Amino acid sequence: MDIRSRAEELERRILSSRACLSSASRGRLLKEEECSVRTAFQRDRDRIIHSKSYRRLKHKTQVFIIPEGDHYRTRLTHTMEVAQIARTVARALQLNEDLVEAVALGHDLGHTPFGHAGEKALDNVFKPGFKHNVQSLRVVDFLEGGRGLNLTWEVRDGILNHTGPEIPSTLEGQIVRFADRVAYINHDIDDAIRGGIITVEQIPAECLAVLGQEHRDRINTMVLDLIHTNLDGTVKIRMSPSIQAATEKLRNFMFDAVYIGSEAKRDESKACHVVQNLYRHFTEHAELLPSEYRQRAGGENIDRAVCDYIAGMTDNFAIRIYQRYFLPLPWMF
């Protein structure tokens, strides 16, 4: 018995009957030989970690566009926090921690520069529409490395459905969907307080009374609730009604106080301007696209290739490209 087979047997012995076993995966888009050491979900996790798309997340906006401080979250640190929360819940519920981690690490690979502002900007100009979860799936299926990562069905399902109307088919994917919300609500509050956008006193008192006064207390409350609420053999991950209500109220507060129209969003219109002008420029001048995207444009709609190129940009790279084509350059002699 090889190392992978022993790991698969260990899953069968120690994980809950509700867990998604790596040996029972529905498989990959393209059939390939199994690794002798790692399970299918471990391979998926490793492929994501070693991808260029994952590395670029460190220079993509979470909430604050190109923050000057070193302690504000980026899309990468958000991803790491989601993975940590999701793994804690999965381990406590005896679900598949490797599957949870792979979904969590890959869930935002398709996010645009400038966060949701960039997503909205592309959605407005790209006729088929743009959703970052759909783009994340496109990254792992086609774009990364020019041929995709060939991930398992369960990881792909979790990535696609971490947001939006459809719920992930596995409990592990559902955990990531909750962990994403737990992470961003709490770390965005932390960043907004640090940035002087809100104060603790402005946070609804009834939410603090239920969830906790401190950042760590609120995360702990939500995580423990996810664990204890789902210990009873549920077929769908959920929060208890009281914690769910307090979490939703806190999320609504963040939309009103931070996510829409606050000082944190003061440059959002500029970010949209950058994204949309780059989109128009490259759709009119496809010859300026990098060679891999030019080749893709030859076999697909040019708009699709341009959308893929811009969605993959980091904040700083998008600004540099914008400066190259739309701002005067100094005369060199």
C-alpha cells in the first residue's frame, strides 16, 4: 500500500460519514495518474499554492485600494484567514480538511484589481457580465499556466459556489462559504477602525452584545457557533438563528458604513475608470495584448481575452499599464 492509499484509508477511518472522501472524488476534467504520496485534494491545494494567480493576490485590494499601511488586509491575507477559519471548523466536525483548504485557497483567484470596484467595472463593460467566482473557476480550468490546474470536481464546485445563489454540494464547500463571510466581516471591521472610517462605538451594540466586544471574540463566537450548530449530523452547514441574525446585522452595518460611499471608497470611481479604459483600449488594440492573450483572442472572442487579462492584473500593474497608455511619459534624452 502506497502513502496516498494509507492517507485515503485514514480518511475512511477517522472522518465523519458526512465527509467528502478524497478517494470518492468525482474526478478531474482530464483523467490523470494518481500521486503516490498525496490525495487528490492535497494535490489540488498544492497546485493552487504554487500558481501565479495565487501569488498575485498579495497585490490585490481587499477593501482599501492600495493602502499605504503595512497592516491592512490584501486579497491574499483574506484568503489565508478564510482557510484558517474553515480548517478549524472542518477539523472539529471531522470533515475533510484538505478539501476545505483547497477550496478556501482558490476561492478568490479570479478577483480583479481594486476588489469589488474592479469587479463592478468589468461587469459593466464585459457584455456577458463578470462575477469573480465564475472567473475563479475559469482561472483553475483554463487560464493558469495556459491550460488550467485540472482540479477535482469537488474543489471546483466549492470555488464556483462560495458566493452567489447556488450552495456548494459538499459540506466542506459550505464551510468555506461561511468562513469567507466570517473572515471579511471581522477583518474589514478591524481595517476600517484602523483607517479611521468607523469607531467601535458606531458598531451596533446589539451585535456586540451577542458576538463579542473584541475582534477575536467575535470570530471565536461565530466559529464556535458553526461548530456546535453542526455537530448533530446536519446535511447542510448553518449558523444558529441568533448568531446568524447578529452576523447579518453586522454585515448590513458594514455595507452602510464602509462598503458603500465611505472614505475607504473615495478612489473607487478612479479605479473603475482605470479598469474600464483599459478594457476599451485593449479591445480596440488587440495587438497590444501579451502573446498568450493574443493567441487566445484568435480562438475566442477578443472581449473574453481582454477580460481575462485585466481580471488577472494586480492593482499596481493595472495602474502602470494605464499610465503607459493614457498619461504622458517624461521625455528622455
